[in-house]
Amino acid sequence: MSEEIYPMPLFPTLMVDNVEVSANFYQSVIGFKHIFTMPGPDGKPSLVHLRWVKYADLLITRSRGGELTGPKGIGISLNFNMLEHFNGDMDAFAKHVRGKGANIKGPVDQPWNVREVTVLDPDGYQLIFTMPINLNLSFEEVIDHVKKEEGK
């Protein structure tokens, strides 16, 4: 079965040092689906389209202007919800990616009603995978909890 292609309302594009290494990491370690690979003039992948879930697509590409130097993604994180993966079990997800050798932090419970795991990809981009702790809380209850935590 081929994956659906649709207009994407938003999609991050990450410039990476090695498209094949990064694409493999996202697929085999984290569990993204491969949509397609576009070869460059040299026959090596120049762009890989991956999907977490519908409308959560990610493109990985070579640098457009030569080698990338310095840290990547400073101040930016990509956030993905776990509702459709690992049955929302953040501990199972953390164990899985840690077992595959990924650099991770967590799981950590946050006052804004999510449990999250942070994964660094091979290029240092920060990915945060989240799962609501209590789906029955109203927005107002979450805000009240955050305010209480800030007051500590």
C-alpha cells in the first residue's frame, strides 16, 4: 500500500549532514513511515519525506549551500503526539528508543498535563514526544495546575 500524498498545511524541513543516516534514524529508531526519497544528481538521496501520522510530515534534506557547521535547531523543538504510537505509553517508547541507542531525556511529567520524552536526532535537532496525562481535565484545570506549580 502506498501512503497518501496530500497538500500539507505545515511541514518542517531539516537540513542534515547525512540524509541516509538521518532517514534511517527516524524510521528504525523512532518509527516514522517512509513516504518517498528524491535522489540528487549523484544518485544519493537529496530529500526524504517521512510521516509520523497524517498531517505530521517531516522532510529531511541535504544542505543547499555546502556543509553545515555549528549547532542545529537551537531554540526550536519539534513536538509529536503519541496517541497513535506505542498505545500512548511513554515509558515503552522511551525504553524502545533508548534501546536503539538514541540520546533521550525522560519520560518527564510536565505541569501542563503532558508526559514527554525528548529525543536528539543525529544532527542535534530536538524532538519532543508527548502524551496527555489526564484527558479528562478541562483547559481551566490545566491552567490552574500550572499556576500552582509556578507559585511553588
